[in-house]
Amino acid sequence: MLKKFALAAALSSVMFADVSVTTTIFPLYDVVKTIGGDKVKLTNLVPFGVEAHEFEPKAKDIAALSKSDFFIISSPVFETWSTKVISSLKIQDKTIDMSQKVKLIELKHSEHEHAHKESYDPHYWLSIDNYMNVAKEVATLLSTKDPENAKLYEANLATYLAKLEALKTDYEVLKSCKNKKVIVNHDAFEYLAHEYGITQYSITGMTPETKPSPKQIAQLIDLTKKEKITTVFFEEFASDKVAKSIAKEANVKTDALRPVENITVAESKKGIGYIDIMKENLIKLHDAMDCQ
């Protein structure tokens, strides 16, 4: 009888130690998963394999939010629907906006500001320094809610930060590239451009669904030839039609460069994470920009 009671108490302790977290997009999901492990009941709203910019939560998604201890969003600029949902559910007290925890880059183009009613680039996780800050915030959040497992969260954080530091060191090679100009699908890489002196030219605007005009396409073809750009980058979750058209006219190759907004279902089963995708991006940028 005493053994059964002790077992029940132990199980109860584990249950109460768990933290329930809902994230919006993959980079947030991945960092919570990495630091929280099996101590966190984790849900990500944007399904794997879906273009994150186009996602709109369904009724079942919204219902799940009310049961979570924390709702972590990347920003109200990226998740334009989040402000309304947070207000309607009255979950302001358990919502964490990670864009408030990082260094943001202001947009230069007024049309982007008008389209998003904000003045910053929301793809801040492409800065490794920013992503490390996100990891630290997650560890603090989990440790505060679940102090019994604080040492585990801190240990996982230390391990992850070491890997991110190594990734950051690898990315330093981009500072030695000969041609630091790239054409990308949409304006998602400003943080990488800022940190490593790269000039990005985008086919669309801040979101991949924006359609470029024939004049803009012609200008990009001319630019590719003039600047001797070797690769036109597209994204896996967006149409590659325009990118391939530009590349064909300019007689250069195409490749996928990922803003790490999401992964495929197959990648999720393989355990592919933020660092894996960033390493793939580095290899492709290294080749495209003729780095030493």
C-alpha cells in the first residue's frame, strides 16, 4: 500500500513539474524542445510543411492556447493574427513576445512599413546572437515555472549555447567572400546581411506571397548579370517559378536558401533542427558568394 502511495506521489510530482508551452513557428518550437526536452508539453501552431506567413489559426488551435502555461510568439508583425487572439482569450499574462527580447533591425523601405504597420524585420532568429538570447529567455521562463527542473534546463541551455557559438564561428567565413551580393526569394535575410556585410536583393517583399512586377523581374535579371551573381535563391515552401525564370534568363543556377520559418514533415521525423538548417544555408552561401 505504501509503495503504491509513493509511486502515485512520484507520478503526481512529475505531472505538476511539466510545463505546457505553445509556440507559433518552428524556430521557437525547436529552442523550447531543445531546452525543455520531455519536461515540457510542447505544441507548435504552424504545422510542419506549411508556409508560415500564410498560416491562420483554426478553432482547435485557439482552444489549445487556453490550456497552455505559456504562449510564445515570434512577433505581432510575423503573426499578424496573434494580437486579436491574445485579446479575445485574455491571455496577455502568459504570452511572451520574443521580438521584445532581441535586437531588431528597422526596415528601410516605406512600402514594407506600410504593409506591416511596423518598422522592423521580424526574421530576427537568423541572427545567431538573437537566437542565443531567445534560448536564454526560454531557459529562464521554464526554470521560473518549474524550479524543480531548473538545473536540467540550465544544463541544456549551456550545451545548446556552446553549439550556437560554434555555428557563429563557422559563419565568420562569410566575411571573406569575394561577391557579397545575393538574390533571395523574400526579404528574410537582413540579419545575416547586416552581420556579415551582405547585400540582399529580394524577388518579393517581406512575405513570399507578394508578386513582383514584370519590370522588377527584368531589373533583377539585369542585376544578376551586372553583379555577376551566380545563384538565384528560392524557398522550399514558396513558388520557385520566378526565381527559376530569372536564373534562366541570366544563365545562372538556382538553389534553396531557407529562412528557417518551418521544416517539412519528413525533416521533423528525422529531428532536423535550427542548427542543421543554418549549416545548410552556410554551405550554399559560401558557394554562391565565392568565399575563401
